[in-house]
Amino acid sequence: MNKRRILHVDLDAFFAAVELKRHPELHGKPVVVGGCGDPQSRCVVSTAIYEARAFGIHSGMALRLAWRLCPEAVFLPLDIDTYARESERFKAIPAAILANHRGCRYRRGLSGRVRRA
């Protein structure tokens, strides 16, 4: 009997993880990514690492409110080009793994494209 296996990858803090990879000195600090990175601007939090979430900061929250909840947080601007490059690198990993298994498929999120080996 074939057993169905599902791999779920949580990329909720992906942008922040990319920033931590670029700035390892920020590990352990509350990092918030959103807008131009200025907490006084009228932008919203795109993502925050778990150290920032402990203060109640979450995606979609105004950067100003996030700053009020945690003024010591590190606020970084969005860098969509870098996130897109890192995303393509990441998505290639499960695609390569599944390409070696007959009958497996890989769905790329909202794009709806399905690859079959």
C-alpha cells in the first residue's frame, strides 16, 4: 500500500530569516521587517522573528505600533529582490528531491503549478 506523505514548510518569517542570514549579528534580537524600515513611517510589519513576536508584534501591524511595543527592536526595510532570489533557491530544494521519486508532485503555493516526476 502506498502511504501518502505531506511536507509542510512554514515560511511565515522567511523575510526575517533572510535578513538574519545577511546580518548574523542580529541573531537573538527582536527583528522586524517592513516598509522602508522606519518605524515612524506609515508602513506595516511584513514579518517579525519570534523574539519580536514575544512582544506582540505581528504581520500587518503598523510599524509605529510595533515600535511602541518594542522600541529596542531592529527595524529593517523590505528587500524584495533579495527575497525573490532566496525564495527561488529554497524552492529548488524540494523540487529536486521530489523529482527523484516517481508519482510525487510538488505544488508551488499560490501559483497552482504542479510538477510531476
